Amino acid sequence: MSGYTLEVENLTVAFRTELGEVRPVEGLTFAVKPGETLCIVGESGSGKTVAALSLLRLLGKNGGIRAGSVRLNGEELTRKSETEMRSIRGRDIAMIFQEPMVSLNPVFTIGHQLTEAIRLHTDRRGKAAKAHAVEMLRRVGIPRPEAVYGEYPHTLSGGMRQRAMIAMAVACEPRLLIADEPTTALDVTVQAQILELMKRLAAGSGTSIVLITHDLGVVAEMADQVAVMYAGQIVETADVYSLFENPLHPYTRGLMRSLPAFGSEREGRLSAIPGAVPPLSRLPRGCRFHPRCPMAESICESEEPELQPAEVSRRVRCWAASGEIRRFAGRQGG
């Protein structure tokens, strides 16, 4: 055993389209330890959600894994049949989707949907399954769990629906929990409650979490490790403290500069990264970030950099940083 719950190595995902094959995820590599939270951060269109869905093999008929490895507690998932993956989903890996109103079935009660997963993946039946479902609703902070058990999704608030989704996700005590923007469209108070709930669940059960987000505030609150994605590739990995203290990749630095700095002397408009994430059908040659990068040089336009070790437990995909991490970071600091 490697000591990691999840190990992803050189994962490439491709989709067939009218314009040919596109690869929204390419060369993805990261690992998550038991009880650890990895945040994958980046702009919309960077490949975060596709990366999450690929771990569960939920890519639809036009998508698939073209290369690479996904190992859960040392067990290779890319070679599993669809029947085997159905038994793994919900039991060993669970996912909290971005919009619970879309993910929950509107014609079935919360209790029906929750006990269905419990019956499928555990030996609980009948009253035992219902008792466990009610207990899970109580554990995620839902008031009157016995009453909510019999209610339909449309009768609940957004925060309550998200709590119900979390209860379903953790009911079978999965080893890995994937959360795709779990606090989108929730007010800040409910967002804080949901994040605190997820932290308690991870700490109590040793469940590993892969959290997909574009919100750096959520990253600061939740992450142990961070992977920054851009145009389908990871461009920087680091522990959360190192990333915020000294981001190495120009894209990560751009994201940091776009944050409002309360209490600072900075005035005027927030900094923004010029341009947009390139379309998958027209990715630039060389470094994919170079058309938006203030540090781009000629090599960036022609040669694609690899994800290279930087400081201890850090990696960065950048020609400017390669072999000159400290000088580069110092030149761009401040």
C-alpha cells in the first residue's frame, strides 16, 4: 500500500466532437492521503469538473479516459468494468454535485433517495435503513430529520438540499468524497456551515476529499493541498500555506492578485488576468498560458513546459520558473 487514498497519474480525458477529438484534461497527476483535502482550483473552463467526473468514470458515451492511471487505495479503477464501477460509486467514492436541485430526483422523497443508496451498498434493510438515513440527516445538521425524511426536494431550501446531498454522499462512509462547487449559490452563512460540516466529516471518518472550486476563499478555508488547473493541465501544486504565501506560476499569481485585500492600502480596481481560457479546439502552441502571461518569452510560444519539482513538495509548469524558482519568485513578488 502506498499510504494514499487516491493516486492519479498522467490522466488524459478525451471527448469526440464535431470538430474532432478534444482533451479537456491532459496529464493530470496528484495524490490525496486519508483525511486530507485537496482543492482543485481554476477558472471556469479549466477542466476541473471533467477531472472530477473522470474519477468516477461518468463521462458519457462521447468521452473516455485515453491514458493514465486512477488508483483508489492501490486498486486500479481505469480497468474496472461498468458493473464494477457501479458498486464502487456511492460505496467507496461519493460525489456532491454543484446543484442539488438538479441532482436530486424531484418525484421521490429525500428518505427514498437516501435509503436507496443505503440498501444498495450496505446490509441494512427496512427499519434499519430508515433509522440510518434519519441519523445521517441529523448528523449533517438538518432539523426535524424524521419529517424531512418524508419531504420532496422542492420543499427544502438550497442549504437544506445541499445538506441532504451530503448525507447521501457520506451515508456509506466512502473512502473518497468528491465535491464539485458544493457551496455555489448559497449565502455566506450557509456556505460556512456546509464547509464546516465537510471538515468535521473528514476529520471524524478519515475520508479524503477532492474539492473542486474557483473560490480562493474556500481554498484557504478547506485545503491541505492545492492543485491549480489551467486549460486542462495542472500548472502548480503546493500545500495551501506555501501557495498563498508564495505562488510560483504566473497564472496562480494572477488569481491571487484578483482577490480583494481588505485592510490593505491598495486602492482602485481589482487586478484581472487579461483574456480568457482558450477553447479546447484551439489550444495555443507551447505553454497554454503564454497568450495571457506578462512574463512570456519566445520559448513559451513554441515549447510546452512540463510539471517540474520546485521547492519541497511543490511542482510548477513554467519555463520562467524552471531551474530558477527562487529568483523568479523574488522578481515577481510584492
